[in-house]
Amino acid sequence: MNIDFNGFNEKVITMQADSTVTKPNQWIKVVSNGTAAQADANGKLVGVTVNVRSGYCGVMVNGVVTAKKSGDIALGYTKLVYTAAGIAQGTTGREHLVLSVTDDAVTFIL
């Protein structure tokens, strides 16, 4: 690809991290007031951790991300969920604008 979407409208918020949040690049859901947890296929993706320290995490909630994908994902506005195998198209997820899909990755706007 000859273009780069990185940096578009990136926004990061600080949240309390529960015990499932341990490192950068974890997909996050909200489990209680201001508390982030590891996302799962039943929850809506809130964002991805950019850092984790002392019980808190920086969560990118807006911007363009590229992630490992699982299964077929349609371009355009598509509901996405987190799975252990990667980001997948789902029915319970939140719609995200999918910009690019390759054999093993998906690029989308949070």
C-alpha cells in the first residue's frame, strides 16, 4: 500500500486497568466506571492499550489501527469483535470503518 493512515485523529485516555490488562496492544472493553479489561467476542471494542503502568493504562479510543484478523472482514462500516485469533467480523460488535483488509491483517478506524 502506498498510503499511510497512522496518526489520523488519535485520542488516548487513561483508565484504571483490571488484572486482565497487562501490556500494550491489548484490545479493551469497559467493565465498570473508568475501568478497562481485556476485550472478548461478547463485548464491544473500546480501543487498544498504548501503555500499562501502576494499575492504569492509556487506551487509544480514536484513530487508525492495524491488527491481526480472523476470518473474512468486509470493507466499509463493519461490526468488529475481538477474538483470541484476532479481530473478526461479528454481530455483537460496534461498527468501525474498515479501510484495508489483507490475508492476515485489518486496518480500521476506532
